[in-house]
Amino acid sequence: MRIHIENVRALDLRRATAEGWEGRVNSLLASGVDPNAHFEAPDSVLSGLVDEDVRAQATGPPQFTVDFTEMPALRLADRWRYGVDPRETIDLAKTARLMTALLRHGADPWGLFRQPIFRYQLYPAVPGASEEPGYDDDELDLTAISLARQGIINETLRQEYDRLGLAGERRRSDSPGYVSRDLGVHVNYEPVLNHEYGSCSVLHSLIEAGSFIQPILEFLGDDLDIERRDPQGRTLFLSACRSTLGLDGAVDGCFMSLQAPDALPNPYSRPGNPWQETGRFAAVCTGPSLLEFFVSRGADLLAVDKFGQNALHHLFAFIDRDNYDIPPLINTSLKYLLRTCPSLINQPDSFGVYPILYAIRRMRDFCDPDSGSPGHAVRNQDYVPRSLFHLEKTVYDLVATGADLSVRDSRGNTGLHYLAASKLGAGDRAGHEQRGLLPLFLQRADPRARNADGVTALEMLFSTKNGRWCEEEEQDYERFYALGRNILDAFERAGYP
């Protein structure tokens, strides 16, 4: 692998920002380093971009993954990293100073950078779509590419610090333990798969990641272009709907607070939020929620992106495969949108998928703290509020406000198919809640309906796996068959076959 590094000083600024080396950042900016300058050759910065309209499959838009080595300095200023204890890295006051310094020296909050697109999906996007076993290879290869790039970057900076006689900076630039010090390992790495890239906007990306964005919003003030769209056609409000923090999150909060409640404030400022139950936060954010902020700025709540997805689609989107155990908090915002924007409820996206079908799918994507999920265990089960996992409540909210339960997606799947492809037959609490939804859908949707593959929901239930049933190594087969019999009886009472 090769990186054509042309601007070592820009690389230095990017690294210093990511590591929170405030003095080095200020020194580089004062010396004239452009915070928008890329460290790679121009033909590498946005190479490999694809037409996302074409790359989108029949089931949904492309799904991005995260590669920090592709990000500009301002995007890295939140200092959030996978696998790093936030108590060691997150200092919101320092983050604010870093962001403000970069912005004052011309950093572009709308700047574009590229990010890899997953070739394969962890779960099929819609029922009936073939499961893609290549997602493990996909993820491993993308991780290896990122580590190889990071290793080359680290070695380049070590050599630069040696040349400048900056011994202290050189010591601090030494690779983290998970990045090899052998430059040859990184240079010789050859990607296994042919990866494609899309482009992202700095501010939209920070919002979606649940990052600390208040310094940028305050810096822009009245100049904030509230309807500015990213390359996917998403406004800032639509990105806020996708936030890992959730639309109920405070505008002065950040997702990493949930990983370090003893060090950072509760990012949900409104009374009665589930995180108050934990009693572990010493302080609470004081700003308005993301929803309140965008409503006060006159944001278009009816906006749709280039894939036809509205605010409700994005509220139910599962965008981060690393955060499968802390569902975003959206309950208050959802009720507001259902009350004030009823036209969104039965509006399909460009793939023919309705918000209620996304809401069902969301019940599959987050693992229940009392049961785990295929191949994973809940990391934060000791302090994550259990009430967050009652994801069925969003479905009931949609039903109560007029969601059409007879809708079918572009592949002919009904809500029953979505339940069957989720955890309808699982022996855990989530499965129990999904079976509670079954009578509602059996009353409105045709239990005999076949999708584009000619499969009914019941056939799908009994022919698929992927964690649909009990996940324990020693399954309780009597319970297994009892659950199946009860579901079959319910379908028969509704007129199946």
C-alpha cells in the first residue's frame, strides 16, 4: 500500500488535532498551515468515489464505515476513537478550543472527505434479501487498510519530528499498541477486496456520530446554513435524526458521555430521560435538544434526501455496527414529529420501504441486554437503562398515529415478513414483544401474501436463522416448538394458508 504524502505539515496538524496536542495545533496554525489542506496528493484525496445512486442496491442506500485516516483536522477534533477509554481522551473544554482555533484559521465545516462503503451487509437490509457471508472479510479488510495507512502516517511523522528535533513530539507520535511499528508490514499490505468510497461533509458527519458540535454551531451563529445538504442529500436535521446520540440528545452533549458517565455530563437535558435512572452522571447538559435546536432555526422537518428518506426513516436507521448496544434516544422527538408532520408516516423511500417497516427492522438491529445478539455480548449492560431496549414502543407510536399496516415494500414484503425476518420466534424479551405485535399485523396485512421471491412470512420464519430463535447453546426445545406452534396457530386463525 502506498500513500502519496505531499504535505507533511498538514499531516502534522491533523495528527496533533486528533491527539489533542493543543500547543502544537496553535503553533502550526500560527505558522500558516491551512487546516483544509490535505496531506495526500490531490488525485488520492477523493479517488475511488462512486455514484452513490448507482451503488445503492434495490434495498437501501450505501452504508459507510469509518476510516479516521481519511478525515480532515476539524472532523478529528472531537477526539473520539473506537477502543479508547473516553475518560483518557475526552475533554469537552479542550475540544471546544481546538475546534474554535481551527475555525478561526479557516477550517471548512462543510469540507468533503471520502469514506469507505461496505460491500456487504451484516444483516439483509430487507426480508428475502440473501444474507451476505462476506461481511466479515469486508470489515477485516477495511480495518487492515486503515491500520496500514495509520502505520505509514505514524512513521512519516516520526521521521519529520526527528528532522525538526522535536523529541517530545516524536515520543508522543509512537504508534498505539495495535499499530505495528514495522513500516514494511504496512507498505506491503495489499487489500483483499476492491473497495469503493463515497464522500461525506464534516459537520453532517460529526452530527451523525453524536460528536460534540456546539463549538461549531456557536462559531457559525446566524451564518449557519440550516438547509445545507451533504453529498447524500441530507440536511443537517436529517443527519441529526441519524445521530448515534439520538434526536433527543442535547445540542451541547456527545455520545461518548454515555461511555464515561462518571467523567462527562448526561447528554440528555430534559427531565425524565432514561439515563437519569442510572444515577451515575455528576452533571447534566443544559442546552436544548437537537430537535428543539433545529425547530427553533426553522429547519424543514419534511425534507427528504436523495434516496427519498425522510426524518422517520432516519430515526430508525441503524448506521453504526460498533454501537449495537446503546439505542439512540428518540422517544420525545418521535412523538413530536408524528404529531406535527403526519404526512411522513406513510411516505415510502425510493426503495419502497415505509417508516413502520424500518421501525420493525430496528428491533432486530440492537441487541437486548438480557439476551445478547448473535456473536456479541452487551458491553455496557451494567449501566445502560433497560427501558432503552423497548424498541417496540416506536411501532405502537406509529400505529397510534395512523401508520398503514398493510403496506408492502418494493420486494413485496409486508410487516409480517419484517417480523419474521427479525426475532419473532426468539425466546427472549425482544421476541416476546414482537409476538405482541403479531395480532395487529395479522388483522391488517395479508398472512398469505408472497414477496418477490414467492415466500410468505410464515415460510420465511421457519426457513431462516440468524438469531431468530433461542440463541443459547443448549436450547430449550420444548419452548422452541411451543413458540413455533403458537405463531402457527395465530396465522391459521388469520386465514393462513
